[in-house]
Amino acid sequence: MTQAAKLTARQEEILRLIARSIERSGYPPTRAEIAAELGFRSANAAEDHLHALARKGMLELASGTSRGIRLTAQAGAALRAAGGGVRLLSARALPGMEQLMLPLIGRVAAGHPILAQEHVESTLAVDPQLFTSRPDYLLKVRGASMVNAGILDGDLLAVRQTRDVHNGQIVVARLGDEVTVKRLRRGAQRIELLAENPDFAPIVVEPGQPFDIEGLAVGLLRNAI
């Protein structure tokens, strides 16, 4: 018996819908979108079908997010066996099963690029659906200066490598020989790097002081390793 034979017609239809959504937009559909597409009266009906598919090993469901749906390798095999013209079902993995391989950056030596090989402690596989913007690396957080922003010592900050940042965003900045995670405040006369902890004073970037933006915080992982 093939894997596809274990699915009802409706379950196979839902898997195809999820696969097409991932191919088209890069994201799985929400429960409400599944319900609307298939004519269910409510998102709860879609939820029931998703849990049935999860019990059959076709999906992994993440709580607390409307798009927390992940196709498993078993789902890919079932859809390939069923055929029927879902274009992404080729020899490559389904996009919904892909993972980002991100370098984990530990302590950064003075004067060295943040992504220099000597700073990379390991490489971690993470689900791209965790982030609204694709990160380029993970930075291990040191200290308690950002605790009121929910960033704790030992957390892994997901960072997109860019200088295109705006006031109020949390950035990775290089100030002289130090790399730090702070909230950016850029005024007409000066730049400040603000902690999210009243025990830490703002860092003022003095005129002529070596300063650069290394990246923008786009997510956070905790207890990942």
C-alpha cells in the first residue's frame, strides 16, 4: 500500500493546497485560508483536518502561529506517489521542508569581520518560517543589557546583514573594537545606542569614532543548543 492510499481525498486535497501555497509564496496557508479555499464553514474544520494529517505523520504543527504548518518527508512521498500535477513535486525537497543553515557567531575579535571563520562556533539548521525576514547568521548574546526587550544572556539573535536600518530598531553595531546589540537612536546631531535595561547608560557615538552597523535583529532563538 502506498503512503497516498492512507489519505482520504480531502486530506490529499489539503496537502496539495499547502504545497502549492509554499511554492507560490514561500509560506504555508493559514487555517482561515484553507477553510476559504476548500469551502469549510470555519477555520476549526481546517484545524481538525490538519491534526488528522499530523497524526498520520504528514505534517508538523507549531502552536501559537497561524502559519505553523510544516510538510514532512512522508507528505512529499505521498504527494509524489499520488501525482496529479503539483509542479514542485520533483526530485528536490519540498520548500516547506527546507531549513536555513546559519552560522552561529560567538565572541567577535577586534578588527575582524563578524562572519570571519574564526568566529563561527557551529552551524545550526533552523526553520525559515520562524522569521519574517531571512537572517544571515545567529549571534550569541552576552550580558543583560537588553533584558527588557526579551533578549537574555545566552540567547541566539537572528541577524540580517544590512546597513539599512531605522531609528528604534535593534541592531548589531560595531563601535571601535566592540560589537554590541542595542536599540538605535539616530538624531540630527548624534547617534546613540540604547540598552533595554535601566542599569546600562546609553552609548553615545562620538564624532570621528569608528562606528558601523553590522546587521538588523530579525528574530530570537532560546535554548536552541
